[in-house]
Amino acid sequence: MLCLWAAAQAVAAPDAARSSAAYCGPDKATGLAVWADPADSCATALQVASAYAKARSGTARAPVTVRTGDGTWTCQERQGDPNPYQECVDTGDSGRRVFLSS
């Protein structure tokens, strides 16, 4: 009998993302989980997460503005319950948000 076992990593959305956001996968640079709200914008969310990871290196908790082909986003760390997470909001449409969490 052959048994294969693989560890499954649980990925929990930040409280702010739980109702309508979709998990898009990990950011390649940071390994953080990326969530998109609305749920149909994962491609954009992954681009925003990548741009944010590059822009925030060395920046502690201060808001960061990133630009992608899909718009301009303001990103910053937020206090979750219990863990902090990163949130990016589209400056042209505050209903579009990207969350990054560990």
C-alpha cells in the first residue's frame, strides 16, 4: 500500500475580505496570499500585489501609491483581527480592492 501525504496550507482571508473577495493565489515576490474584490479581478489583483511588493521595499507602514496598466492604487498596512494585512484600493473606484495576507 502506497500512501502519499502533502501538507495543505490553510489560507484565511483578512476579515475585510471574507464576504465577497476571491483568493487569487500567492504573490510571487512575497509569498503573501492575494485576494481580489470584486472576485472576477484576480489578474489585476496579482499585478497590484507585485507592484506593491516592489514599491514598498524599505517603506514602513506608510501608504504607497502604485500604478498598473489597470489604474492607480493606494496601498497600506491595516490592523486585522488578530494579524495585520495589506490593502490596496483603486483610486478611481473605491469598490475595487486587493488584500494581501500571510
